Amino acid sequence: MQTLDAIKTRRTIRKFTEEPVSHEVIEKIVEASAYTPSWKNTQTARYIIIEETALKDRIAREAVMGFEWNTGIILGAPVLVVLASVPGKSGYEKDGAYSTSKKDKWEMFDAGIAAQTFQLAAHECGIGSVVMGIFDEVKVKELLGLDDTLNVSALIAIGHPAIQPTAPARKSVQELIQYR
């Protein structure tokens, strides 16, 4: 698949088949995601793969802040990926000072790039995905037994697509671009 084709054909998938996603495919996706650009090459993205039904169910029912849409997506996905980030690296100098006025916001910027790279790699492998941002980070960390060495950046449901949605309308280049 060519890069531009992957960007243009990737869709958010919210309904999955029951077919499991092999560890080989998951590892291929994460291997590609390791090439995600990051602040000063800090490579802070981490991928926690949840296949255990009971744990996925608890996250779906207890950690999405009552947002039923996410509950249904997680319950219907064969795999839930918790995209985590190592805090205190993106946006910082070696002495711990902020590098820019954006301060620690670079952590989420890097996580966003990692999520997009993960989704494009998944698409290349025939795996659908959806990034979910409505979740209770404290509850997710509690359910996973995570300490403060990781922050939860996003939840990503993955699986074999049960549907192939059409592309939503996109803004024109003229609406998006400015030359100065």
C-alpha cells in the first residue's frame, strides 16, 4: 500500500468481527509504530495490549466515564490497546526544564503521532481501529496496576473490520491552506 493511499483509505472502525488479532500482526503493527517521530527521539509511546475479556469488560464498564458509545466499542473489540506515554520527557531539556512555551503538552502531541502511526500500520495489516479519548485515566491505571511511570494517552480498539464505512466529507485544500 502506498502512503497516500493508506492515509486516504483508512477509516475509523467501530464494529469488529469476532476473529482474534494474532500476536504476530499486533507485533508487526507495534514494530512499525516504533518508527513514530517523537520529541528529541525520546520514543515515549508504550502499547499495553488487552485481550483478556474480563479486563476489557471492566475498562468498558468502569473507566469510560459513562460514555456508552465507548463501552459498546470496547465490548465488541477483540483487542483493546492502551496507548501510554512515559511522562517528563517530551517537551523537556535534560535538566528537567521546559524547552518551549508549550511545556509538557508535547507528550500528547507525541502520543497523537504514535496513535496515527499505529492506525496506519494497522490499516496496512487489514486491521481496523478507533482512538477513544473519553476515559478515566486514574481508573484505567488502577485497573491495569500502572504507577506514575506511565500516563494513559488514549484507548484504541482494534480488530478485523465488520464494516467498511465510506469517507466523510473533507474540507477543500483552499479551506485548509494559507500562503503568506
